[in-house]
Amino acid sequence: MSKKKTAKKGKSAKKTPKELPPLKFKAGQLVQVNDGVACEDFESLPLGGWVGKVTEARHYRGKPVYDLAWTKETLAAAHPIYAILSDEHDLREDEYNGLREDELQPYDGAPLCLADPGDISRFQNRPLSPKSEKDRLRMVFGLKPLDPIPEVDSDSLRQYWRYLTQNITLPFKAYYVDQSGWDNKKIPFTCEKLDDPKDEGDEHYGLFCRGKRQNGSRLICPLNDVDPVGLPKEQKQILDDYCQWTYQ
């Protein structure tokens, strides 16, 4: 589940400990989120009814706040959209930080009844964002928002190769970063071609490019070891995304 961004204790509280209000809940106590409380990070998805164990009770700006670890029962009962969005934003699904005291009550052990997230089409039908790395990768593979990004295999490599050949201007100046030595020597060359993975490339090394060194000799190297220079910002971003994808 989402993780609120609140300062840890002592960061912003200017009051002395004697002036701080007492903490109602203690670490290790089971608490339940009140109806009407929403997740700030995920466009107000409701958290009412969720049960968690207090992992830290602290003060933030002079007021009590609580960090929770959701129970296994809560995570099992939650709608899948919560886990999907947590993964999408690289957040921990099993915890939530910074809930206020008036948003919680002691858990009495009653059967769970989690708030319905309602219509989730706003997440599934939103436009892909060029500012999001995952969305840019979805554009490569023709996917929709929240669709999982394909793993690196022969089919996905060939699909990425097609995208690169259509969107990268060849030839381009670059450095081959030789990682065989301790100093990662950079060799200037001109990248002239991206090899079709059915001819050259595999799931371990990814795509290969070939070109010419400054002395006229030929060079073939993994695209992951290429540092382009002089490419437009948008095209360099495409190559950066490719490297991130193959390293995931």
C-alpha cells in the first residue's frame, strides 16, 4: 500500500516533549482505519476498515501520527488495484505511514469490511504519460496503463529493436564503455546499425550495435555499453529506457 511522505520524529516538531499530546496507540497494537479515510497518494482510494499493526507511534508537527503494517487478512481482502498501484509507484504494499490519531480506532476483532474502491476505470483509462518511465515502456510495447511490462526475452527484444530502429536516427556518435577492465575505458565510435536480435543478440546481452572506430576498424558491442553523444534528448531517453528495462 502507499507510503505517505511525512517527516520522522524530531524533524519538524518545535515543541518540547512535555508540551506534546500523549500517544493514544502503542507500537504493536492492532488498529483499524475509520470510515471516510482515503489514501492521499492514489487519488483518494478509500482505506476505511483496513487493519494494521502500529510499527511506530510518533509526533509530526506536534501531533500524534502512526505508521502501520497491514495485516495479512487485510491485504488478502483488499481489491487488487491497491497492490497494482503500489507496484506502479514503487511503494510498499504492506505498510502505510503517517495516519493521524483521529483516523484510527482500536481494532476489536470484528470481521473485516473494507471500503469499496469504487470505479477504478480512472486508473485503467488514463493517458500514458511521457514523464513516467513505465508508461514510456508501455508505449514501446503498445500497452495500456497498469499493464505489466514484458520481461526481456526473444520476442520482447525484437519488439524493442523495431521501436528503436523507427525512433533513433542512425548513424550517431557514441562511446563504447569497455567494462572488461577496472577503468571502464571509453572508446569513441560511430554507431551505424542496430542488429536484428534474430541475427545477433540474446536475453543475457540484449541488443547489439555495430559501427566504426575513429581508426576505421569495425566494432560490435552490446547496446547497453553504448553512451550516445549528440542525440536529441528524446532519442537519448529512449536508449536510457532500454537500458533500464534490460537491467530490471
